Amino acid sequence: MSVCVIIPCYKDSTTLGRALDSVYAQTYRVDEIIVVNDASPETDAIKLVLKNYPNVFYLENSVNIGLAATRNVGVKNASSDIITFLDADDALHPQKIEWQRKFYKEGRVIACATERVSGDLQSFEGVPYSNRVPYREMKMSIVSLLKNNITGASMMISRELFNSMGGYDEALLSCEDFDFWLRLLNHGLEIYDVKLPLYIYVINPSGLSSNLKKISYWELKVIEKFFSDNINSGKYKYFESIVLLVWLARHRVRYRLCGDTTYKETIDQNVNLIANRPIARLVFFLFIWMRIDLVLSVLVNINASRRSL
């Protein structure tokens, strides 16, 4: 079965070559590589990079449509049986496709673990894996809702199955991976998570607090969407408040750790997302929320005092 790697690209002209090199270095041959330029201001630079990769199929969006929609464009233009993804500022371990392909079968979706590396990475060779590889089979549970614990872009999936699920939700400007994994799990599909760091996430420290604000907002949007889509099933009726509280508490921790006061505005907006809940639930939330904030303030102050000693 043929395999395609889809690479969305925006302001990634300086890292696109590294990403492509990691695809060409795969121990399992990739049949198709598609780069989709999301109306980047670096279009000329991107085209210049791609001159060194004549076998890459290049697409260019006429306007900027976002990551989710750009990935969907790549899938629509793919001809391979199996599709995988790679962000243009990341890289793949040389055996990423090989090991996922070993676990893959029709109707099964394969994920893998992530290795986080510094942003000055020039290339990535990776330690070869030859022993028995650990994996876990993912199931839908409340844990899946409480933490986005599957690597987003690591997915290996059949093109037919991806399309039958409707692809990525293009209304989501972030956390589209989280939403798609939840939909796959909720449909009872077989998902294997290979416990090897085969997807290389390159850390970009610039704009970290801005990314946190964006991610925090859209995480709750994904959770709200999930419960809205399942409102008639009754399966998760009593979990919604608990799940929302956990996510909001997590966002509060992020705010305290990053120290960006503008982040609090986003958290307050997120609090308003559950303002339409029954009064009793809202009062309970406020009660818990105030105490969480108090505990976090104490912990942050203690940590600051220790650093000053």
C-alpha cells in the first residue's frame, strides 16, 4: 500500500528543507510527498527550497485558510492509500514510517510518541530501534477528555477512513488534532499508539505565551464541541462539569507559570464558556475556582522565595 506525507507550510521556509530531508531519510520508502503552502508571505523562499526537491507535489492556497483546512487540501490531492502528516517546522525519526507501517492495517489508526528537541536543530538522525516495540491500544474514556495525550501530527491513517470521518474540522483554528482523535476514539476505532519518539517536535520558544492563550481557548472549544455532539447519547452526561473544571484549572496553572497578565483575559473568556450551566453548578465552580487560584498563588510565591534565597 502506498504512503503519502502531507506537509502544511506557512512561515517555515527556513525549516522546510529539514522536514523534507527527514522524509527522504525514511527507512520505509514514501511514495508521495505533498507540500501545501497556506498563502505564506514567504512563498518565494518556499519555492526556492522546493527546487532542491523536484519530486515533491506542491500546492498553494490562494488565501490563508489555517492548518486544519490546509491539511484537508493535502489529503484531497493525495492519491496514496495511507496518509501521514508532518508540520514544516518539525522532523521525522528515520524509522517513523517503518514502525507505524508494521502496526498498520486497514481500519486501524497509528500514533506515536514525540521527542522534543531544541529549535536550533539542523538535522535529525535518531537512534535506530530494532528491539520489540512497546505500544498501547487507545480507548475512549474520561481520561481521553481530561488530557490531550496523543501526538497530533503523528497520525497514520487510510485516506478512505480519514475522508469518511470528515477530515479536520476547519472551524477550529487550533487543537484540530485533539478534536480529530476524540472523534476517532468516540467511533470505537482501533488506535495503536507506538511508544517510541518517532515524531520530532522542534521547540520554538518565541511566542510561547501567545500560543498558550490560543491553545487554551481552543482546547475548551473542542471539549464543548465533543459534549455538544454527544448530548443525545447520555454516555457523558455527568462528566461535562468535571472535565471543564479540570481544563480550566490547568489553564490557570499555565497562567501562573508563564506570568503573562494578558493570558488572564483568555482564561476569563474561557470561564464564560460555562456560564450557561445551571446556577448550582456555576456556584460550585466558583467555589472551587477561588480556592485553586489561592493555592496556586501560594505555590508560586513559595517558589519565588526559594529562588531568591
